[in-house]
Amino acid sequence: MAVFKPENVEDFYEIGDVLGSGHFGQVRQVREQTTGTCWAGKFLKIRKMAGSRLGVDRSSVEHEVEILQALHHPNIVILKDVFESRAEVVLILELVSGGELFDFIAEKENLLESEAIEFMKQILEGLGFMHSKKIAHFDLKPENIMLSNKVSPDPNIKLIDFGLAHRFQQSKEYRSTSGTPQYIAPEVINNEPLGMAADMWSIGVITYILLSGLSPFQSDTDEGTLKNIIAMKYEFFSQYFSTTSSIAKDFIQKLLIKNPNDRMTAEECLLHPWIKPITRKQVANRNRSSINMKNFKKFNAKRKWKMSYNIVLMCNRLIQLKLLCKGSSDPDPRQRQCESDTEDTESKPASLLRRRLSSSS
Ligand code: ATP
């Protein structure tokens, strides 16, 4: 069982700027008082009443902590410590200061496939390690693929956000319909038993986007996106894939397969000739091909715009709530707020939209 320290986190860490927000709280830079080292503090509001939609269940946080504790790999964020107070749990995580991989790439003028592959390799190594421990991530998407730092020319990939991750137990089925519409596998939508292969589907989607700047199943609505996934409706449009190697398309095709048993595993991906070329022709192919940077930049700008839009929506809801509760003063000016501070009264298919805040569909 994970140890949650009952001490006040602020007695050990100075709380700094917001690094990001999630569904159940904020992530802030924190500074360890004894060493001066900076970390990321993930502040999660704990659900106070059963049945309430405010906050996250303590058991879910325990689950995320146990998973993080089982994962020590250079491409997976490290968990250092956990603090617990009456209302929230704080995870002290390795500070990942390089931002999102997609933002790093979008700043470049051009990128060869061979350069993109170096990042893919690290994602697959981190994922392969998780899968070897029988842990699936179940929420792989650009927002959860970060870089260790901004200063090094070749920063390391760090996978983050294990809030939906699951550790499989022998002969125990697991089903879940949570995830982000653009990236989820057909078996998730169909509420079928899941396995590690659901992550491999997301890798196929991420690779498709990385190469073309196009999201393979995206429609104007989440419902439309889910329908396209179920129908396996995707193709390599020549105007977007004109600079893509055929071996890269083969890599994607071996992941975007409806039957999870037929998809490549992370280990098999690492041996695919796109990642590990064998012949000289394959090497040359990768070096000649590049990602569709013009369209990728467009995709990324739109994705960021949607994320900001969601944050503005969230703030507006909070302001409305505060106006409704006028008279009740803010108990703490540094109070950390999140979408979960407000009840979501709209009726939506609950779990598929659990990740709506960070959804980029
Ligand atoms: P979601 O609702 O998307 O699942 P969450 O509540 O589980 O979010 P995270 O995805 O873990 O929270 O974190 C939210 C954001 O905070 C991330 O998108 C990222 O920008 C930032 N972040 C998370 N962990 C770190 C870290 N270790 N170092 C730096 N920034 C981080």
C-alpha cells in the first residue's frame, strides 16, 4: 500500500506557478525547502461524498500512485512523494520542464522522419516497459507526451498522467469506456475487455498525426469521431502524405487494426523496419521522407486553441459559481481550483467525456 504522508505539503515545499490543469486539479511547480530542488506538485481534490461528481475518489488516487511507484523508467515520470490533507492529495512528481513533444516539434522549420523516429522510439520504450509490467496507460495523447527539458537539443521523452492506467491481474477482465475520443481504440468504445493493445491503437493515431498533421478519425463532433473509429474509416490522403515513406504508412497500418490481437505490440514496433531499418534502402527512405510540417503546425495550433478555450470555459463556470455563492468569502487566496470544483449539470455520456477538458477533438 502506498504511504500518503499526513503532513502539510507546504511545510516541506514552497508552492510555485501553475504548470498545467487537469480534470481534478492543478499541477504546480514546487520547491523542496531542504534541497532547493524543483518538482511538480499534482494537487488532486478528493471527493467528499459518495455519488458527488466533485473531485476524484481517494481509491483512484491510490491506484495512480501504486502504478507510478511500479514504474521506474527513463521515459516515464517519477513519483517522489505523496501528501494528504482533508481535502486533497498532492503527488510530488519529477518536474518535466520541456513542455509537450508536439509543441517542440511545431517550433521547427522541418523534421525528417528519422528525427521523429527518435522520439517514437522513446515513447515505445517507455510504453514497452509499462506493458512488460502488465500496466496499460489508456490515455496516450499528445498532451501526455512531454519532454524532460528545453535546453538539451535531444531532450528525453517523459510519459505523464497515469490517472486512467490499469494494472492487469491474471485472468481478470478489465473494461473501461474512459479516454479521449480522437485516440481511443474501437474496443474501448464497444466496452469490450481491454488489453495493452488499446495503447498501441493510440500510438497508431499519434504517429498518423505526427506525420501528416491530420487526425485519422476526427469529425466535427465526438459522436462522429467515435463512429469513424468503429467503422475504421481512415485513409492516407495523398495531399497530406506526399512526403511520407511507405514504410511509415506500413507501421501505422499495423497498429490501426480493429482486432486488438492483430496489432503490433510495443516490442514489435521497436523491431519494425520504420523504427529499426535493416536494409540500406529502408535507411535512405527514412532520411528522404519528412513530416508534413505545414499541416502539423496547423493541427497543433488548433489543438492548443481548443485547450485554451476549454480552460476559459472552466474559468467562466467558476466565476458563475462564485457569483451564485456571493457572500461566502474565498477561504484561501491561493486556493487551487479545477473543473471538479463545480458540479457538471449537463447530462453527457459520462465516462467517455471524463477527459473532455483535455480532449483535442
Ligand atoms: P487530465 O484531466 O488531462 O487527465 P490530470 O488531472 O490527470 O489531467 P495531468 O495530465 O497529470 O493531470 O497534468 C495536467 C497538466 O499538468 C499536463 O498536461 C501538463 O501540462 C502538466 N504536468 C503534469 N505533470 C507534470 C510534470 N511532472 N511536470 C511538468 N508539468 C506537468
